[in-house]
Amino acid sequence: MKRITNRGDRAAERLAEIETSITGLADNDLLDLADIFKAEPRTPIGNVAFLEMARRNISL
């Protein structure tokens, strides 16, 4: 059980690191990332990128 809990904790930490990295991108870099991950259905990275774009009020 402890190993499963540790694995889940590490996955949550990695996800938070990815989200922080995406929110830290400059607008042009964020738009490039969103362009790469714009296919439907969107991947989790695409979702984060598009949410950040909406927060910044920018679009492709």
C-alpha cells in the first residue's frame, strides 16, 4: 500500500511540475505548445495549455 501511495504522490508532483512549467511559458511559447497539442480529443497537456491561454485571453 505504501508503494502505491508513493507512486500516486509522485505522479501528482509530476503533474504539478508540468502545469507550473506550462504556466511559466511566454505567450509565444504557450501558443506553440497549444498548436502542437490542439488535436481533438485533447491530451492533458493540451488541456492545460488551452486553459492557460484562456486565462491570459490569447488564442491561436
